[in-house]
Amino acid sequence: MRVLRGSSDANIRFSDLRTLLLGLGFAERIKGSHHIFTREDIDEILNLQPRDSMAKPYQVKQVRKLLVRYKLTEGAE
């Protein structure tokens, strides 16, 4: 997936990022425009907000860093 490449962080659709996280077993809570993703075996919480239909580039970087740190990259391809 493009999230792991790091070459187009500004061109990732929020729905694609959301689908990736849900597919990797994250639970989602929505509070206003904030989409909060948690997973039982991961200490960090991801708090993402869409910008129109796109993901914010710095939040794509946060997701990539978390995927690499917890070795979840196999399911992200």
C-alpha cells in the first residue's frame, strides 16, 4: 500500500487509511470529526481527522510509523 512507501503522503484518501486500519484489527470510535483508532495489543492511540476526503500527511506518517514499530506491515501491502 502507498502508506508504507512514504512517497505520496498528501495523496492518501482518508477512506483508504481508515479501511487499512480496520482491516488490521483496529477498533474505531468517532467523536465529531475525530476518528479514534485503538487496538488491544498496541499502546498508542491514533486520532485522525480527514481534510475533505483526504488524510492529513502528518497523520499518514504517524500510521506508517506505528505499522513499522509494531510489525504490522505484512497486512498493509
